[in-house]
Amino acid sequence: MAKFKGAIVVDTEKCKGCDLCVVACPTTVLALSTEANSKGYNFSHMANSEDCVGCSACANVCPDACITVYRVKL
Amino acid sequence: MNVADIINPANLVYKKNTVMNEVPMHYCPGCSHGVVHKIIGEIIEEMGVQEKTIAIAPVGCAVFAYKYLDVDWQQAAHGRAPALATAIKRLLPDRLVFTYQGDGDLAAIGTAETIHACNRGENIAIIFINNGIYGMTGGQMAPTTLAGMKTSTTPNGRDVPLAGNPLNITDLLAKLDGVCYVTRQAVHTVAGVKKAKRAIQHAFENSMQNKGTSIVEVVSTCNAGWKMTPADANDWMVENMFPVFPMGDLKNE
């Protein structure tokens, strides 16, 4: 089976820390940061980047369209 | 392979569509409106109809939709979006014309305009966001509020003998002859987002082909109005809204 490895970039200033991407992530890569953006929201980030497969689930459910997804086939 | 190597334009699989502006949206964290705006932007980009789209903004939280999607917009008086869409589509029949309305706009003050536009079979698409509450004005009871659901004007839950039954307006509209496509979707999961995207795309194609009125109801959350976290609101919606507003196509001609 082909293996994929992914990575995401979060637009931290637009992220509102709603947690929906964290819930949607099938490999529990995402978590809300302890840091906050200029609006005071704890933005989403890759807490466990090793497990990301670039499935785009987080980006699909993100209400603020602030996630960009990259993926490579290993 | 480390993260910096993966983040390369050649490996891009998902990015924000180009129809959406860079303006940050004013919606509460986790609001379904953002997801629906995003999929509308993606569809318009994929269909290549950005220059031919005219959308009608409602009154409600989504009133500022014209700031977020880079297409031509008109702002209608409360509930009158289908009437305005009728005029635009009749004058410019080659355009994609859609309205974007909430349940307070479509199912309360705009009931007459909605029913008559659908009955006439105007060639427009209607995106109906149903969250069972008046979100913008502070979470008051809407016609679509569930029996027993707590809102700021029904603090003990909607009392059916006093306040009536929840209005399932999509079921009503599906019975009209002018309507060609009626479906009910939700955007709480990845599968839901993809299905809703296909449904809205079908509705837009119907408008372009002048087949009649298409209605896509998106059962949504209002986590601020429901006083829950976004994830809890999604679970609550599945448990309580879906039995009253079941998912799926009601009509597809």
C-alpha cells in the first residue's frame, strides 16, 4: 500500500481555534496551540507532525479556510 | 522527510479557493456558514462561472457574505431574496443566480416570497442554512426551532401548544411543481461537506440550464446561540436536528 506523508500550514491570524479540525483529524495530528494569535484565539497547529498523511480532512471542515495541505507519496 | 521538505508548491493538495477574498470572516468560531461559503467558492471556481454569478445576500448573520465571495452581489430586504433573484434571473437569463438565506430569512419573514418564487419555478438556486435559531439577533426562537429546544425567548424549551410545531419548509417546497431539485445536507463531517458540495453544484447547474428552482437546505449549527462548543454543537445537531430534518434528496427531476 502506498504510504503518504503530509503537512499543513495554518493561517494562524485567521484561525479562530474552533477545534473542528482537531476533531476531524483521523490520525490525531492536530491540537490547539498554547500560544494565541492577535485576536486571542489559540490557533490550531501540528502537534504530532510525524503522523500526518495529508488527507485534507482538517482543511475540508475548516470554517475559515485557513488550512493549506501538502502531501508526498513515499 | 521533514515538514519543511513537504511544504512545497509541487506537493499542494488543498488550498483556499480563489473566489474567496482575503477578508477574515466575522462568523463565530466553528460556524457552519464559513464551510458553506468555502464550498460555494470552490464550486464557482471549478465551474468557471465567477464572471457570470450573481448572488443575493440575506438579512441575518450571512448579510456580509458579499464581503467574502468575489462575485456580484445584491442585498435584499429581509426575506425578499427570492423576489430579487426572480428579477435578476429574468433580466439576465444566462447568469447563475442564487440566494443565500437563513431560516429566519427564508422560513419566517420571507415565507411568501420563497413559496411563490418556487411555485413560479424561477430558474434560481436557493441555499437555505437551517440552524433552528435566530443567530444574529441573540438566539431567539425561529419557526424551525425544535420542540423543547431552549432559546433566549423559550428559556424552558419550545412549548408546542403555545409556540407551534417546527416548520419543515423544505418538505413543503418539494411539493411545488416549479421546483426541480430539493435536498437536505449538513457540513459537520468531511463526507457531509463533499455531499453538500455535490448538491450545491447540481443546484447551480440547474440554474444555468434554466430547469427550475433548486433548493439546498444545509442543516447547520449555531454554537454561540445554542451555547455549546463547535464540536458539541455538531453532535447535538446529529442527535436532535437530524430526526426532524432527515438528510437526503427530497426531489430530483
